[in-house]
Amino acid sequence: MLGVLFAFSPLLGAQTRTNLIDHTHDSRGEPEVTLCSQNLENFGSLTEMTRRGGADNEKARAGKMTALVRRFQEVGCDVIAVQELLGADRVKAKAALDELASLLRFRTNREFLSYVGPSNDKVSRVAFLMASDRFEYSGMTSFVEVELPKISEKQAPRQFARGPLELRLRVRGRDGSVPRDIVLVTFHFKSRAFNSADGSDLSWETYRMEMAEALRRIVTRRHQEILKGNGTILALLGDRNSHFDTGSAKLLTGELVLPRFQGAAPCRLNQRGLPLCKPGSAIPPAFLSVLTGDPQTFRTAGSYVYENTFSWLDDILLPIRNLPLAYAHPAVEGDYESGTFDDFELASDHKLVYVRLNW
């Protein structure tokens, strides 16, 4: 059941997918907008950060803020989907995010507005920072109250670990180009932490699969006309907490659907959460990743590294009809102007991920 529903810096580091593309001879001109996503690694008030191990004094917190803002500035983010924003309630979380916005305004001379969603987590939630010089606000919807589809009918009903948040904006045209509507959805699925409580012994992968299925269903049902190509832009940005080849990743794109894993269905999971399916189980996806789907970006060391093992936990996905807007060159299919950025290590243990859209 469904419930409630700028100038680019030369300092971009080696982990960025490629040198910035020269748009001098691009008929589209400069990119219209840069979409970013960043797991903040437990950023909030000092009290909340101390409790969650994010920082134990104001100097450390200020250093983290500066590092985060420098990332946003160096990549030239116009809108930032953020995860792991701490706050016992939305007011406290927004106050912390507004501090980041204030510092970002000081560093870039651009006004950034914050939009924070409700959460089923007691302290962690998702949100957006949006540059008011590039966008006009059109609306926001949280999916915090959605009941997830079940992988097993015997289990109790579950909800999202945190509520995915949809932000609707109007993008102002640049250099005479037409304005466009854009719908952004940020998400943060259940982590592998405390996996001893997961009865499936799969580090909560089946729970993430239910969340991925629910989010894809919600978005595709709400925005059928966008998927058909009505000119509006749609993007999913967030932290999946699973690698790009897992069951939850395949369900989020729509390459697989949850019924393929139910009962005596043709798919099952191996111990790492990878789907093992009989031939013919996959279907054409509704969304594609502009990170792992890009040949240069995919050669970088993922978005998260733990004990020398890289993972693509963070992702940006577009519907098939919107993919040409992310092309690095207008006539080169499958080469997206996307990347990762991990300079300023104090910022987060997750890289910032981004894509530039042009029309």
C-alpha cells in the first residue's frame, strides 16, 4: 500500500571522473544545472554529532562544515541532496543545515535554501540544499508513511528507515535556454549496521530491496508522464547502502521487480546480496545510473571505501528519456558528464557524487 505520499574550479581532484569538459564548441553552451548528492556522515548540532561520533568539539565540527562547503563549491553544485542530517526533529535538523547554507553563501555569494523531510529514524533524515538563483520552489512531498511491499507475506509490515523526500523545482534557463521543471527524490536506505538482528542473515539486503521496490513504484506511478518524455526532468539521488550489482540496486532501476524473489520465483540472493536469476527474469529498466553507467566514472574507486574495499553506495539515476540531458557531448550516447569528488577528507567518509545536465 502507498501512503503519504558557476565557474568551475581547476582544483577538482583525481577522483573526479575526468577533467572538466570544454563546452566552447558545444551547441548547448554551458551546463544548465549541476545535481549533487552527499552523505554528510552524521552532521548536525554539536550535541547530536557528539552523540553519534561525528565530532566532539566545535573546532572539529567547524572543520567538517568547511570541508563540506568546499566540496560543494569546487564541484559547483546547484542543488545538493543530503543524507545523514542529524536532528531529533525537523526544526533542529533544519537549523544545522541552515548553518551549512550560511557558510556556503559566504563562500560562493549564492543564496541556498534548505528543505528537510520527516523521518522514521529518531535522529537521522534526508534533505536538500537549493540555490535560489537557479531554481524556483514548486513543492515537496515525503514518503515517510509508506508501507513497504513484503518479500515474504509472513513478515510484519515495515516502513522506510528514513522517509524519501521529493522536491519539485523550476530550473531557470541559462543564456536564453528554456526553463524546465525538475523533480528530485533523495533517499537513504537501511545500512548494514546491527546485522545480527536481520533474520535473513543478509545484512538487511531484503529490507533494502523492499525499500527500493517501494520507491520505484511510487515514483513511476506519480510521474508516468515524465517517464514518457513530457520535458520534465526526474532524478533519484541518494545512498542506497548497497553495491551497484545487488538485489536492491536492480530493483531500484526496475531491471528486476520484487515478485521475482517471492516464493518459488526465478530469482534468489547469494550471500553478498547479488541476485541469481533464471534467464528471462530481467526486464527493461525504468532508470539508469549516470555514475556506474558512465565508462570514465565507473573506473573511479566507487563512492565509499571501507578497509580497502570500494562500493558504489551513492548513486544518481535518471529515467531513460532524460539521459540525453546528461550526455557529456550531445551526440555521444552513454557518456555522461558525471563524477565523484573526495577532496577535503574531513567532509565525509562518502564521496560527493554529481551530474551536470545540459539542454
